[in-house]
Amino acid sequence: MEHIDVVVIGGGQSGLASAHALLRRGLRPVVLEASGRAAGSWPRYYDSLTLFSPARYSSLPGMPFPGDPDRYPHRDEVAAYLTAYAARLDADIRTGHRVTAVRRGDGGFEVELASGGLLAARAVVAASGTFGRPHRPALPGLETFTGTLLHAAEYRRPEPFAGQRVVVVGAGNSAVQIAAELATVARVTLASRAPVKFARQQILGRDLHFWLQRTGLDTAPLGGLLREPPTQLVIDDGRYRAALGQGVPDRRPVFTGAEEAKVVWADGTREEADAIVLATGYRPDLPYLAPLPGALDAAGNPRHREGIATGVPGLAFVGLEWQRSLSSNSLRGVGRDAERIARCLAAYLARR
């Protein structure tokens, strides 16, 4: 069995930032990435996705995002950036290595691979993100809906929905962006439990992220104080607010049911629908930790305090939403959390 200082599970932005921080502490991490490329979930997002933060606020430690620092990078640019970042790291990054289970072993952990391989690790960093675990709320009647039902994780482009009646469920950035894009080729309703809340992308001529950093709100360690994440604001340059104001798409409360090819609205109206898109977010994708007592709660969410597992010494997390701060699961903020867990793991291993 191969023996390793720290196994990092996931080769996206969180795993790469973790590897960088661990290397700075003199540790030799091995990064295990399930896909064939160290770019995380970015290559699988919908085609038109662009960052809501400018390039100058969207880089990992040690390598600025190339090009115009004030532009908003496209999905493919982010994937290329992460691939280049991985190539520059002096780290052992193994693509095509899917982790299926982590268990306690002699002196640390045993990490089981889908290939049947087994690694011994003194410590483990779970940095596998959320894209592999789309949240599909139990909306009444969805199991009987005979139209197209998909999550935003499966959505790529609007053309296949041309001329159709589409309902997009959600009120966050992706929900609004996808609904507005689909509305250029289809008749679309954005269905949400509450009205969409917007945040201006530019304030006094500066991007919102400038003010978040200047005020300290971006890095304030508030994650441990929140019982649940606050309502997400949709970052907007004015286009999405205007589109909703014009009813393209329109916004309604979430339907109360679905019956075969119809949705039932709150007023009792039944309407034919060709497709329902669930832009309802994601949850931490950590099934491989299920065999590790104390790592997850009953809902499969990590038990941790600011990224350090509360019941499993030697286990840490990076890339969780509100792990420590507003920016914890973003390109601009994940490096700070990675540095903290690297410092804690280095101290833990030094004591052993």
C-alpha cells in the first residue's frame, strides 16, 4: 500500500488551492481527481456561464488570472486557467482517480479508489465540491411530470428548448441567468418561493467585489455564526432586473403541483409545460466519507468548524459554502481557507 502525507480529494479550484497551501507547509500532497482533467466542474457548466467577479478578484494563490483584470471570464477561460495552474504546481496530481470510500486505518486513513487501489494517508482533505450532488427539492407531483425534467447541472444551451413552454425553479444567479437566456427562444416562467433579490454589479463606478474587499465583508469569518446560509443575491448589471420587469421571463410563486404534462399554479390554473429546469443549487458531494464515523451528519453534510472536521482528527474540508466567509467557495476566497486548513493539518501531523 502506498503511504502518503495528505490525500486531497478533488482536483478543482479547492483541491488545487489546498495542494498549493500544503506544499508551502512542507507537506507532499497527492491530489486525486475523478475526471480526466484538473479543472473541477468548470468544463461541465452551461455554455454561457461567466464569472460574476472580475478576473482581478478570481485567481488562486500564486498565479493571477491572465488578461484584462476588469473583464468577467467565461467558463472555458476558468477551466483553462485551472488546468494551467495545475501544470505549474509541483504536486502529484492524479486524474482519472475516483475515490469511493475513506476509512480509518493504521496511523490515519485508508483511501479506496474505484479502480480497486488503496492508499494510506496520514491526513485527508475533502475538496470535491458540490456539482456532483445537485439538490432536487421534493416539489409535489414532479414524479408524475411527463415533460422534460432536468437540473441546472444538466442544462447546457437554450436551442433545444426553442418554441417550448419552460418553467425554471429557483431565485439565485444561475436560475435567473438560465431563465433569461431561455426566454430568448422559449416562453419562460421563473418560479420561486420569494421574489428575486438583486445586488448591483457596479457601485460608484467600482465592481461590487471591490467594495466587498474594501469593507472586509468578503473575508469576515461569519460562517460559524450562521445557522443557515443567507438568501442569495443575484448580481446584476441591470439586464436581469429589466428582463423580469418586462416579463421575459415572468416571475411567479412556485407551482403547487404537477400533473403529467401540466403544472398547477397557486390560483388553481393548470398549464401545459414542456420542461421544468430545477436551478435549486447543490449540496456537498461527499459520499466517500459515509464509511467514516463522525464525518457527516444524517443528511450527508460535513460536520466541521471552519473546515476542520469536529469528530475526525486529520480530516479537513475546503470549498464549502460559507465554510468561513462569504467567499469561501469561490476562486477569490478558497485560497484563504486552504491556507488555514494546511496550517492546522501541518500542526496536527507534527504532533503525531
